Amino acid sequence: MENIDLTILEKEPKLDTRAKVIIEPLAPLSMVSDLPGSFYKSLRSPNKKMLCGLFENLLGWHIDIADRTAIQKDMIKHRKKQKIDYSKPQNGSTYIPLLYEYFDIEMVTIPPAIYYIDLWSRAFSRRSDSHKHASGSRYANADFLSTWRNITEKIDKNKKRSSTQKNTLLDNLFKRYKTHFPLYYSTPTQREFFHFKDSIQVIINIDFSALKLVTRVLEKNNLSFLGNSEGWVNINIEQK
């Protein structure tokens, strides 16, 4: 992990300041809170965990899950010494926010919006030897692809085999040749997006030190993303 200043996490959180977070969407937003199945349903407004991601991205806290887990364990121990109950984030994604204790959402004002459902590319790792993996692999060995297509077409045209037999044969063949395909494959998934006609305004109660930390960064850069890496937004914060 690169050298990132996390000393604020040693401070006892005190929600002693009121502020307004103004989120100006620069693109349609898809704010998915739970681990989805076949459909990514978006919230109408960001939840606390998403705002944490927004703030931490601005601060440059690009920390992987293993380091975040270790930091969280240290925070729990430190809070016990401070005689404070550590407030764990709500369930949902695997993301572990670090600033979760340092603010609360009081009120959200949502502007008019239109929503639509689009197809979004979802990535999966290869957890089995199913031949279906080959259909979603974008960067397979180009020299081998024509060979694989010829194999699958011949099997598909074979009228003597049942569908089950064909699938079993294809799975066995894929297992033999899987080194020609990437570890990940992608599949189109339905995802809900909101196109907001104005800014989203969020009233928060926040620790003054955390507020100063974020506003100091905003003087140089107020561009971040919300929901996913395509949801670009401009951020401004006004102390109330």
C-alpha cells in the first residue's frame, strides 16, 4: 500500500458540524447498494456507504480489500480503548469504508430524473470448466478461435447427439483447451440508470476534522465518481 495519511482514523469521531454536499452528475448514475443477481437496480440517492466511497476517492484512498480489512481490525481495537462502539457499515458490496463513523446523513434532496435500463458488461472469473465461458471471452487466443468455432459448429450440427451430450462434450473440450482463453469472461447484464436534471443535495452531520480534510482536497479537485466508475460527478461542500 502506498504512503497514505490515515491519522484521522485515530481520532474519536464527533459529528459536530453540519454541511451540505452538492453532487452535480456529469453522467447518468447507477447507485447499486446490494450485491445484485441478474439485474442491477439503482437507488434514487446515494447511501452513506456510497458517500464514503466518494470522499475516500477524492482523498486518494485507493486501498485494496486486504489492507482495508486489516485497517478495520485496528480501528475496532482502537475504539475499544476509546470506549466507543465501532459502527460497522451496512451489508452490501465488499467495499469496506473507513470514514463511515465520521458523518451521518440527515436529509437528501433529489431533483427530477428520468430512468432507463441499459445493458452493462459484467465480468466473471472462471469458476468451472463450462464451455459457456468461451462465449464471453473477449481476448482469447486469436489463432485458436477459428479452430474452436469449427469444433463447436461440428458438434452443434451433429444430430445423433442430444443437447445434454453436446454440452458434456463441449465442457470436456473446453477443459482441455481452456489455457487458450482468459481467466475472466463478460456477459451483458441489465442495469438501471438515473439521468438527473439537477444536482443532488445531501445534508450531513460530520466530524469537523473530516470535513476540513475533504474540503481541502476540493480546492484542487472536485471530480469524482458515484455508483460505479462511469458515474462522474462534480462535488462541492458548503458548511452550514
